[in-house]
Amino acid sequence: AVVSTQSTGSFNTLQHYYILNLTEAMELENTFAAFSKFGDTKSTGKELDNKKFSKLCKETGITGKLVTSTDIDICFSKYKPKGGRTIMMKEFEECLDELSKKRFPKKESHDDQKAAIRNLVAGKTPGTKGTTKSIKKRVALID
């Protein structure tokens, strides 16, 4: 979660701020787990491979004019462990932080960029848009 070092002067406001950040962090973890488990019944939801990371980026709106699929692949390769094929939640957040600079270049601070990309991702689940569906047709046989 993005944590501000500035005090608001009010305990209730500060408490509300941390609750919001905790909620955002939980939604981010839920998104990570949902995409991690997508299409894999044996997945624990704790690791994300490149294919699912790319799917997450496309479906949440990270990928576009400013961030290409190549950028996504390079970022994933940069943060995955050497010799590994997956990233954990910590590396996922580091990837988001790096991609936020490209996705939101007009935001004033890096904290604003990080918050914006987390808002894109938090609470999203994988969809099956664009998949092919088999259609059964009855064919009448005529003698």
C-alpha cells in the first residue's frame, strides 16, 4: 500500500486513510491471486507467470499506447528471480511501480503514478473475453 508520511492533523482522518490503503492492498492481493489461479486448478494464488501477468496488464488497462506488451515482458523479466518463471506479490508490486512511470507520465509525483496504477488493477478479476466458444449444430441428414 502507498503510505503517506504527511500527517493530516486528525486521528480519524489518518485512521480512515490507513483503512483505505489496507483495503486497496487487499484488493491488489485479491487481483494477483485471481489472475494467478485463472485456468490453473492446482495454483495456490501466490505466483504469477508471464502469460498471466500480460493478461492482467491487458485486462486492467495498463497496456495501451504508452505501455506495450514488450514493456510488460521486459519488466517481468527484470523482476522475476534468476532462473525462475514466476513472480510473487512483492515482485508484482515492483513491476507495477516501474510500469506506472510509463503509464502515467503526466502525474506530478511517483507516489501519484503508483496510486493511479494500483487503482487500475485493484479489485479486478480475469475475464474470458475473446475466447472461442464451441457451438453444437444439429445437422439433419436427408436420404
